[in-house]
Amino acid sequence: MNVEYQKKQNAKQHAARLIRHLLLAWLTAAAAQWLLLPGQQKSLEGLQSLASMSFPGLLLVTGIVLVLLEGVFYWRKRDAARWMLLAAFTVLSAAALAASFTWPFLAACVLLFGMLFVYALRGWDSSPMPEKSRAEALPAVGLTAILAVGFFLLVSVWTVGRVRSFCAPTYDFGIFAQMFHSMKTTGLPITTVERDGTLSHFAVHVSPIYYLLLPFYMVVPKPETLQVLQAAVLASAVIPLYKIGKRYGLPPFARAALCALLLLYPAYAGGTGYDIHENAFLTPLILWLFYSLERKNGFATALFALLIMMVKEDAPVYVAVIALWQILNGLLRNRGKWELRAGALLLIFSLAYFFGATTYLANSGDGVMSYRYNNFIYDGSSSLVTVIKAVLLSPMKAVFECVDKEKLAFIGLTLLPLAGIPLLTRRYERLVLLIPYILVNLMSDYKYQHDIFFQYTYGSTACLIYLVTVNLADIKDQKLRFAALGLALCISAGTFGAQILPEALAYPQRCQTYSGYYDSLRSILDTVPEDASVAATTFYTTYLSRRDTLYDVRYASYAHIFSCEYVVLGVTDKGSYKAFAQDGEGGYENLVALLLEEGYEKTAEYKGRLEIYRKA
């Protein structure tokens, strides 16, 4: 028994040493590449420095240094390589700061330096994982259920209020409203409004997960139904989160508090601010995947991994990151071969799905939206693989982009409400789970990906809240644990009250205040036959979405607009008439003149706000 235990300990130490040396070799090679650049090319702004580096050269130097480290330091103390890792980062960050100094960049470098210093000084926490708990308390379960119902009601009222007050635009809710109508009538996710022509939405985003909502939509086939279903999906995330807390030995009311933290997290409810999106599935599904892995349930692991990948073409990234974390767990924790096998299979499966989905979009669909990472694509390839190469070539470029000034508010609104707990660990393999937050939300220059009122936070939120759970479980002192959780709850609640509640309550209040006005709009819009083809301005497409042919006036071609039987205009929506303007003026008037020339006649209007034209 002792011999077997010693073998496991040796294997764990060898794996830890190899990972440490690999990181040191990579940072050394990256520093060498940066230092050898000509002075005028040493800038983290733009892509010139990346284009001047050699990726094969990086791999070669990394391999040489790794071989040397494995040979020279094999019998040395483990802390030697730890201090060398800190030294390599210090040289690289100092050189990068000298070339492209900003105060946020300096703060990020100091934070990373501090984490590496703690690692060099104290090493990696290899203590056993917390004991699992079987304790249960019905009051805590009841409290969690009440919180979830309250969240569900708030999000439902908020998002349904957006629809009822004509504040849900074509992009993106009008698209999904028409898509579900098509799925109900034909079984296919066909839209005409999305790209100004008939196509499958899956040619833009591969999201078969939407079919899980279709049976409920068929019962109540209205756009509002989709908003309520999204609220239910999000509220359901407390179930796997509560179970994960139990697996990690947290007391019942600590689990309830953890669920409250998720529901009060500003980016969670905030992500519904622009209506339903497929990404809402990510948080509950990823938490169920974590729980399935903890239970070593192969069937459930495969099921939830598949469901995650069905959310969107880029969702396999989350599965791949979790797979990498699982592999590291298997190597470093000696938790058995199951983790290694499960991690390897998940990694292979997720990469295959990702490349299959993106290849389909590139060849048969509308293309992969790699432009969102143009700040890293240095070779003109439009390939997301280039983003990975760029990070490996210049890790400081990634750090620099993550703390761009426009992202600082987002960082504050996402890390402070969690009291920084996701970062507070010496089990460094867990930091791999920060990759989705960094990659999806911080690295991209696409502004909506670092905005708490858009849907791009749901995958990273699942990983962050999981890190909060396991890091809290590591705190042995109960008072300190409750203090950390209480601090996070207070900050989240305060931020929720300041940022989310005013936005959420504004729409139902608007519906109540102007109910007569909105009822009149709906009555007039109901005069348009359900089987008629329609072109409409952006805030009327959602209400008119239950039809086969629908176009948005702003993005539709002249041919498509004038082929429709009805044209519905929001008179004050000046942005919809840009294509018809001359020198930026008269867009609405010019469109109306064209409609009259094409034989349309005005059939209805309402107080200078809404006009409906029908082709004679």
C-alpha cells in the first residue's frame, strides 16, 4: 500500500515539475522574442510586434529551454524553478511596460507579479480536497427556492416589459421571435429578417439548443413566452450550484447564500438586458457539467458536454477549458484515472465539434465572426487559431488588451461583486477556469463582450461562481468563510440595486404608465393580416414576427421592401431611414415618397408615431 502511495506521490511531483518547467520555458522564449525585436517594433498597440515574431521560433526555443530545465533542475529544489518563473515574468513585464506603459497595465502586471511571488514563496497547495457533505436543511432549500422564484419573476417582468413597450428591436429579439414562429410551423429555424433574405439562423450561429424551448413555445406561441423561458433557464442554475456546494462540504445556509450571490451577480440578470439569447443556457449547463464530473458520472458528463456544445459554435471552448482543468486535476491530484480519461475525451470531443461547426459556418454558412478578435489576428488569416498563437507569442499583449480602459468598468462590475474570491487560491490549476473570462470577455475588442447588459457573460459566470464555491470550501475557518461570502453578497447586492434594478423596473413601469398608448399601437398593428409580407422599422418587427416574410427597413434592400404587401414605419425612428437620406437629411420623407410612387397607400396612422402603408 505504501509503495502504491509513493508511486502516486512521485507521479504527482513529476507532473507538477513538468508543468512548472513548461511554463518557465514558454515565458523565457516569449521574453527572448520580445527583447530581440527592433526598438520601433516594441509596442503592444497594434499588430506590428506580433507580425514580427516567429511562432516556430517560439516553439523551438521553448523546447530547448524545457529540455535544459528537465536536465539541469531535475534533482534541484522545487522552489528554484518557482523563483526563476517569477524572474522571467519580471523581465518580460518590465520590458513590456517600458514599451507600452499605462496605469491599468501596470496594475495588472503588479497583480500577476503578486500571484507569482506567493507561488514562489509558498508553492502550490497540494493538501487534500475538502470532505464532501451530506448535511441538509429544508429551510435552506426553501430559501434558495424563494430566491430563484423572485429572480425568475423579476427577469420575466423586465424582459416581457421590453416586448410590451416595443423596446425589443430586430437585432436580436425580432430574429428569434420570427425563428421560433418558423420552427413552430415548419420545424426549421428559418428567418428572413436576420440577413435580409431567407436563410437558416444556424447558418449564422449553430444553436440547436433552442429546440429544447420549442415545446413550451408551441403551447403559448408569443414573443413574450421566449423571455419567460429564458428567465426560467437562468433561475434553474441554482439547482446544480446548490448541489456543488454540498459536494464541497459547505453548510446548507452557505449554499443558499452562494445561490443568492449568483442571482444577485450584476452580470447574471444584466445579461438579459437585450432579450433572449442562446448563451443563457451556458450557466446552468456548465454548472451541471462540473457537478457531473464531481460525481464521476460518465453519462451525465457526456450529456451536459453535448448540450453545452449545442448552445453555439464557440461553446465548445468552455468544454475544452473544463477538460484541460480535469486533466490537470488527474495529473496533479492523483484522483484516479477517471479524471484523465474524462478530460482527454472531453478535450477531443470539444475540439472536433468546434472545428466542425466553424468549418460549416465558413464553407456553408455566413462565416465565423473572427473579426471580434482583430486586435490579435496579425497574419490576415481570419482564423481563431491565430488568436492562440498570438497569446503564446506575446502574453503581455494579452494582458495589455485585457486592461484596456474601456474594459476597466466591466472588470470592476464582474470581479468586485465576487470580492475577488475566484483569484484567492494556491491550487493554481483552478486558474485555468479563468480562461473563458479572459478570452471571451476581456481579450476581444468587440464592445458588447465586456458589457454586463449583454449575453456574453454567462459562460464565464459559471466558471467564476464555481471558483467562488471551491475556494470558499478551502477556507477552514468558518468565520472567515462567512465573512468572505458575506462581503461578496453585500457588494453584489449593492451593485445589483444600483445597476440592475433601475433598468429592470423601468420597462414594467413604462408599460403601466403608457398602457393606453401601447394598446392603441397593438390594435393598429393587428390590422396587418398575419399572412401578409411586411417590412417594418426595428421596434415593430418583434410584434409582427409571426409571419413567413418579414424585413427590417433599415437593413433591407429596396427590392425586398417594395416587394412587401405592407410597410410599417415608426415615424420618429430616424436611424431606420439612413439609406434613404440625402446629406443625412430627409430619410423618412424620401422613403414615404418612394412608397407612394410604388403604388402604396396609407391605411393607418397613430399620433405621428406609427404609419402603415399597403400596396394597392
